[in-house]
Amino acid sequence: MRSILRRRELVADDWRYLSEVHDERGASGTVRGAALIIPLVELRADREFWLARPGPLGVRLSPVDNVEELEPDLPRLALVAAEFPGPGDGRGFSQGRILRTRLGFEGELRAVGAGVKQDLIFLMARCGFDSFELAPGQTLESALKAYTRYTVAYQPGAPLSSIMMQRH
Amino acid sequence: MYRYDELDQAFVDQRVAEFADQTRRFLAGELSEDEFRGLRLRNGLYIQRHAPMLRIAIPYGLLSTRQLRKLGEIAERFDRGYGHFTTRQNLQLNWPRLEQVPEILRELATVQMHSIQTSGNCVRNVTADHLAGIAPDELDDPRPYCEIVRQWATLNPEFTYLPRKFKIAITGSPADRAASEVHDIGLHMRRDAEGAIGFQVLVGGGLGRTPIIGRVIREFLPLPDLLSYLEAILRVYNRHGRRDNIHKARIKILVRSLGVERFREQVEAEWLASRASATRLSPAEVDRVRAHFTPPAYESLPNQDVSAGREPQFQAWYRYNTREHRVPGYRAVFISLKAHGHNPGDMTSAQMASVAALADRLSFGAVRVTHNQNLLLGDVRQSDLYALWGELRTLGLAMPNIGTLTDMIACPGLDFCSLANAGTLGVARQIQAQFNDLDYLYDLGDIEIKMSGCMNGCGHHHVGHIGILGVDKHGEEWYQITLGGSVNGFTALGEVIGPSVPQAEVAPTIERLVEVYRARREDGERFVDTLRRIGLQPFKERAYAIHSAAA
């Protein structure tokens, strides 16, 4: 089972991706009711079905997706995952920030993909991400360092208040 | 000038520690070349032709003498005893050793300096008018707002991995000495009917492969909304800017493909939606930062004509290398880094130390870097000018050529940069040699030559009155010449005059171009005025009149 970094702890992932589950749409099966992450395209394709399914639901965004599309369904979603496909693609930062600030999403916000590495985790956390599927080769120890590296930041964003706020 | 408080200092110290750790991991083999690249670039470190190149940030071109001395010390201790000032008002070291870079950064941090975001696809050094705070034509000093934007942009969690680099310039004067219209964002200070400060906002200017002049998307942005509006622009860009092609990734391409109207609508919609949760600039923060930029303790002095009766060399220097100051009795003084026979923008450690001493004595302990690659002492008493001139002469820093043809911009080119096609520094020497007669230079008057060694356009060739671009033709260096570009309040892009010329023909071709000007100019016309009046054709005809073999 996959491990993820969630709120600074390495835990077993209690979520499964649709691609890891084959009988979700069947009448029976053990995964019915389990916590499930589906791609946005699936949600789009059969919104009523997915929103009505029993159990926690999460959606995975790709970098090109408009995060605003999730707005009406956010109350039903316990998790949103945004993808950081590799070094340099920073669209997920904006998706996270919009979810947390403008859309008021309070569920789990997960960073996934090959770009989830120790040197970016602090930026991700400050955009509102609170769980991380670490890229291969990343260790818990190195990832945790990212949280303690800075005690100050110029912009607002958990876990720090901005320098400007501290000044006034 | 801005002084760090303990929070600013803590941040920079922590950034140094982070980069030291990244460098250590790279040297230990824990990070691949590829992984390290994105990290080192965001800290100003390139791997260049001969060695790494470290670009040190000089926010809006302002240095304390303590900082300038430290730069000189660093260049002496870790490099070859000189540095290169750039069009972004930064300083580049061409020969540092990778494993020593963390130590250099620790040294910089002791004088409140760093190299954060001087390269990479993020918000770069915010630039400003080099006469900020002292120009008679200025509405207000832009530097406090540059500092506010600098802090907002520094390791901004949302905007540190943009599609491409992002440059912001702020100007408080209609003369726009910051080239703001060829920046990703240009902010022009304005006042509303009640006298409150705000900004006209331009977006999508830039040079490089696709030169474009920025377009106005908002006539007046109130100051408290400055950061929230920048956030809206950057967010639209971060989400929708192209990432599939490095040559089409700048915001100018997004603005052009959407059309400025649709781009503006998207920004305004984003701004309205996010404004409530975005950072609003409080009067307390504005006042705090502005307090760092209060004018120095000027004496009450009369204006005087200090050049009358002095030797002609001083008179020439006074005329070309000093500028009017808004305070009577003072002048702004350029320190020319364009002495003939030297690389434009280069300065030795010894010169840095000496200039720092002069600025301590004669200009309130501050030095400015101009985007034309010179330095400037902002606040010199007119009565001190003669003595200052004498001292600058002994330092080799009194070349009286500011604003003339040899006050040219040149990137480091093939001698240092791994992107370049052409040896711009060699061509600069050639031009300096061809135009070595000062009387001739003065007769030619205000001509701006800007030269880039490749399409990326670091030398701003598109906006030179005469632009020179190095191109590679089957392994040989050739040069494409453009005419009619300008910045400084009237931004225009130059037009290519025809086929490129071989290296040895650059200076002779420029000679022929200025001959056309001398023959056709009317009273008081600058080169670029004559060009605009009579058009490109006479110049084109003459440019190739001798060298017909150009292909």
C-alpha cells in the first residue's frame, strides 16, 4: 500500500485511484464505499453517479484543468489532488491557492506527480497543500526538512503568516 | 535606502542555508544535473562557457557603499577581481567556483544582498529609473513600490515556477528611463483627481526573439490594490501561458494570442473574484517602506555654474556625465563604465572600493546602477564636482561619453555566455576604436547603440537607435543591424536595414550610417529624429554602398 505524507506524518494512504479499482461500477465488490479518487474527466462524464456513490470522493486535476469547474461539487468532495508532472510546471500552485482562498475548500489537498520533491514541498504547503505523494527517491526525512527550513515568508500561506502581517 | 529588519534578514539567511544544502546535495550526487538546474537558476547561478556565472541582485539598482565594497571584495576573493553590471541593474561574476557559491551568498547576506530569482522562470529583479527620487520631472519616487513588489515576489509560493521569466519595471517619470514598455509588466506612477498614488498598468512588453511593446490594460490602479492586481495578472499567466515551447512562453505571447482586450477581461475577472482574499497593501506598510526612502539631508545651496572658466575636458565631462537634480546646488553624476578599450559594464574591485569611498564622502553613501550599464552618484554638491572629476579621472571612470555613441549597451556575448553566437565585446572594442575622437562623438550627439550576442536580446538591440544583433552563419559571426528603436518615453522597435554584415564590417557600416545623418540632419536634430523624418531608405542605400559582398 502506498504511503503518503499527510500533515507531516507518513501514513498509509486510505484513498484509492479509480485506475486501481476495477469493479466500482459493478453491483458488488469490496471497494464500494471506500475512499476513491477519480479524474475530473470521469466526474464530468457522469456527475450524478459519482456524487451519489457511497463513501468519500476525491477528484484528481491535471495541470490544464480549470479548478473553478469543481466549485459546485466541493461540499461533496473530501479530497482534491493536483498534479505536478515535473520540474517547472507550476500550474498546480495556482490550483491549490484558488481552492483554498477563493473557493474555500477545507478538505484534503494533495500534491501528486513526479514534481513532488523536497525542494518544492514548502511552496506547495504554502499554497494550501496538506498531503503529498512523494516522488520516487524522496524520503520522509528530507521532505519533513522542507517544513522547518523557513520560519518566515513574505506572503501569507500556511504554516506561516506573512512577514507583512507580523510587522503590523 | 531600504534596510532589512530582522525578518528580512532571517529570510535571506534561511535562503542561503537552503541553497547551501542544495549545492551540497548536488556535489554529493544526490541531485541530478537536471534537478539541480531549476534550483540553481532560481538563485542566479548559470553554468556558462568557462565557469559558473553568478548574477547578484541589485534591487532597482540601488547600492549602499558598504554593499559596493562587499561586491568588490567578493570579486577579488572569489573571482578575477572584476564584475559586470547588466541591463537588469544586477552584477554578474564570471568566474566563481560552484562549491564556493554558498560562501559568496553568506558574504552577500552580511550586507543584506542575495542572488534570489536573478534567473529562472520566476519574477526577476524589479527595475526602476536610475534617477528615481532626484529627477526634476518625477511624479513620485518609484523605489518604495519596487521594494514592496520585490518582497511580494520573493519566493512567492504560487509564482516561482512560471512558464518563463518575468520582469517588472516601475517608473515615476514620463521620460521612462526604466524601459518599462519592454517589460512583462510596466507600472507607470500616476495620481488620481484627489492626488492619491496609483499606477497605469502595461502588460506583455518584451524583447528577445519576438519584440513587443507592452499594452495598457488599466489606466489607474489604486495603490492598495497593487499586489492583488499583480497576483491576478500572474495567476492568469501561470495558468494559461504556454509551457510547450520555450520561445512562446513569455506573457507577451499569451497577451498577443488572446488579444489585449480578452486578456484584460480575464485579469479583471480574476482580480474581482480573488480580491477579497488577496493581500491588500495597508497604509502602515506603505509608510513603513516609504520611510526608508526619505531624501538625504540636503544643504540649502544655490545653483551655480561650476564649469565656467574650467578646462574644456571638465566642461565636456560636466555636460555629458552630469544631470540636473531636483534640489538646487546638486547634480547627479554618471560614472562611465564605457571607457574605450574596456568591456562595457565591467568594473574592477579596486574601482568599486574607490567609488564607494567617493560616494561616502560626496554622495550620502549611496550608488546607483543604471540599465545602461553605468553607475551614478545621485546627490553630489555642485561645488564638489570639479574635485570629483579629478578623482574619477585617476580611476579611469571619467570618460565623458554618457549618451554618446560609445555609451553603448553590450551583453557579455561569446566570451562568456553559452547562448551567444557572437563576440559582442570584440565588436564593442572595434566601435570604440572607430569612434575614438571625442569631438566627433560630440558632433554626432545622442545616439544609442545596443548590442546583443544572440536572439535573446539581453543587450536590448531592438530598442537601440542603432541595434546590433550577432548571428551565426555556418560557424561565422555576422551582425544584423536595425535602425530606429528607442525607449525613454517613446518606445519603438528598430527595423532591420538589410543583410547582416561580417564582423570586420560592423564599425565601418555604422560609420556610413552616421555619415548619412551628418549629411541630412537639420538644426538640433538627433540621429533618430533625422531617421524618422527621412525614413530608412537613405540609410539602407549608404550602409551597403561599399561592402556589396554582404550576403
